[in-house]
Amino acid sequence: MYMRDEEVAKRFGVARSTIWRWVQLGCFPKPYRLGPSTTRWHEKDIVAFEAQAAGR
């Protein structure tokens, strides 16, 4: 399942701009480009990030 930036931001309780800043800083998974103006995160990448952040 793919997630939009709005969905990812809501999941972490932050603004969309924060998600994109984290991506630029290299501390968050990069999204997949599905089209010229379409980017999405795969849910498995978000789950893996959460597990890593939780120290598992």
C-alpha cells in the first residue's frame, strides 16, 4: 500500500513540510516517484522506519 505525504504526516503527528525536511536531511525514507508529479511512500518502508526509531 502506498501512502501520500498527508497520510505520512498524520501518522507521525507532524506537518507535511516536516516529512519533506526529514527526507532532505536523510533521516527518513525517500518516497517512490510514481509519475512526473506523484510521489508516495510504501507502507513497509514507514513500518521499518518506525521499528528502527523505536530501537527494535
